[in-house]
Amino acid sequence: MFKYFLGYSVMGGFLILVAVSLVLFMIYVSPASALDVTVIESSAIKPYEDAIKGFESACNCNIKRVIPVDRSGFNIEEIKSSRPGMVVAVGQEALTTALAFKDIPVVYMMVLNPSAIIQGHDNVFGVSMEIPAARQIASFVDVFPWVKRLGVIYNPANKDVFMKDAAQSAKRRGVVLVEKKVQSPKEVPSVLQSIRDKIDALWILPDVTVVTPENIEFIMLYSIESNIPVITFTDRHVALGAVMSLNIDPYEIGRQAGGLIASGTGHIKKQVYEASIARVSVNQIAALKMAIAVNERFKNSGFAKIAMDVYE
């Protein structure tokens, strides 16, 4: 009886040990269902790194490697041979490179105009950096309800489609767009002078023809001299004197892209998703100097994140 009891105890202890080991294994090792992901980024810069952190926080996946495309020794064939379950492309150059993957899903982030790049590649989907015109104009009106005449200078070769949407959206919001088209950066100063008395605010788009260092310097001086507030797309301009910027938040872009993976919907619905959250920054000092009214919602904070579905 004693021998039987001892044998039973030893066997029972062994089974308990195995059970405990399995539990610990499950705790410390990622689930088998988690997807192995390789990340390609155009360069190892902070906005891209923030987007990757946001993606990792939401994707429920295993990020095996993060590889900058501009790194010496970058090898697309080596990545292919490792057979990742998914490739995440961060930045335009990374997305262009990732199109070499034909048989696995490719998810992109931090790309301004992805539609033009991914055409014909059904395995590619992600979140665009561009904030739709309707949502931008709605946010301008939200912060500055008194703006009724909004000046905008652009090159039709770069922004023609965007501006067609903007004109319709502005009309629905009771805002008149005072549009001026240019073909070269040198035209911008004289065009600005021609609309000085015709606008309540100036809207700067991410248009390479308009946004040169020389033109930005001129625009900020023009804003002060004419008492015309500048609304723009980057916080860098706010630091120079623009009263407001509306731009994407890299971490939130990444989190949204990761959520598409975690939810299992992804490319089943569409290939291009618009940013769901934008960041509004208001320069209170510039607004005070110009004696312009700011919506109370934004008076006590330097910036605010806004869920874009507010403006649907």
C-alpha cells in the first residue's frame, strides 16, 4: 500500500509539474495565432518610429524585424526568404519597395497618396496620411467660425483633384474658396498680394510648388503685415507664426493600421483608409496678436486630438 501510494504521489507530482510548465509556457510565449510581421521603413526617423509603436500597440502580432530601406545592406530577397506572414511598409519609399511581395499581405502607413502607388496590387492596404478636404474645412470652421473667405494657392498639377473636393465641401459649410493657381514658386508672392483684401484667412496645402523655404518666410511676414491668419498642415509652420495646423498623428495612424489587422477586416473592405484622428494645434499667441476669435474649445490647450468622424 505504501509503495502504491508513493508511486501515485510521484506520478501525480510529475503531472502537476507538466501542467504548471504548460501554463508558464502559455504566459511567456506569444500565442501561435499571432502573425509574424516584418516592418520596412523608408528611414529610421521619429514619425515612422512613432507609427510603428502605434501599430504594435494594436495589431496583436509579433514584429520580428524593423528594417530601414536606406540602411546599407538592405536586401529584399533576404526578407522574402524569411517568409514573413505580413510586411508593414512605413513611408512612400518603403511601400514602393514592398510591392515586390506578391503573395503575402502588405500594410502601409505614413504614405501621402497611396492610391497612385498601389494600383493593381490587390494584396496591399493601409492608412493614408492625407486628411480629406471636407474634414479639413470642417475643422477650420470649428476653430474659427468667422472665416467665410478662405484663400488658397496651389499648382493644379499637384492638387487639382483635391481642390475640386475642397470647393464642394467649402460651399456646403458656407465658406468661399478664393483660389489662385500657380505654376512655379516665384509666382506665389505676387499672387498673395493680389488677394490681400479678399480673404479672411490663408490655407497652406502640402504642395511642393508653393511650400518652399523662401515662400514660407514670405507668407509669415505677409500674415503679420496683413493681419491675415495662416492655417496650415504642419506644426513647424505654427512655430513660425501660423495660427493653426491640422495634421496627422503618426502614432494614431499606426494604431489605426494595427487595428485593421487585429479586427481581421483589413483589405476585405478596401485598400485605402482615411486617417480617423487628426491633431489640431492652435497658436494662441499669434491669435491674440491678430485679435482673432478662437472657439472656446481650443483656448486652453496648445493642441487637441480630434476624432475625424466628428466631421462626417
